[in-house]
Amino acid sequence: MKALFPYAETTRGVTVRVAVNFLDEQSDVAKGRWFWAYHIRIENESALAVQLITRHWEITDGRGARHLVDGEGVVGEQPVITPGGAYDYVSGCPLSTPSGSMEGSFQMLSEEGAGFDAIIPRFRLSAPVMSR
């Protein structure tokens, strides 16, 4: 699993895995726009079902400028993940620099009503160096 998802963090039996890819076809270096797609897999290895309620992202560009993003669910959903189950989604991130990073958390709610933050591991956004 490490090869597919090089970044992973486990919180209370919920593992958040991340894979990231630079999208050359959606980037425009001449206009100062770089774009990445990231694939998130949330695995529930706990004994209780959990629901993803909200997300919190901290996006840092190559100059150190931070942008915070908070919102309900992910990609328009607030999925319930049963014990032993997983939920996958893909989203994207543009930056005005060729590198940066993302990290954050998902606010989860267990079927017993206990809330907790499942940590999203910090991952690098890095465009390949283009030879001219």
C-alpha cells in the first residue's frame, strides 16, 4: 500500500492515505499556475462506523504563504465508513509556485457520537524541473 499511497497517518483506527500527482496538462507555467491532483483513501480499522463531517486543509505555497480551507464533507459528500471499509476520492490543488505542501484533518463522528480529528499527513506538492 505504501507504493500507491506514500503518505499515511492513523488516528483512532482511521487511516488517511494520500497519493499526489503533478498535472502538466492542467498547469500553465508561463502564467504561473501549477496544478496537482491528490487521491485520498480513508480506511476505517476501528470497531465502529465513522462519518466524515468536515474538512480542514492548510495549503502552503513555495513562498511560505498559507491558505486555510474549511468546509463540509469532501467532494459534496459526508460519507459513512463502516468497520473494515474505505472511502476514496480525488481532488486537486492549484498553486502559483512550482512547489508547496498540504496537510490538515477530517472531523469524524463515530456511531457512538464521539467526534475526533483524523489527521491528514503533510504531503509535498512538487512540479518536475523542466529542461528548456
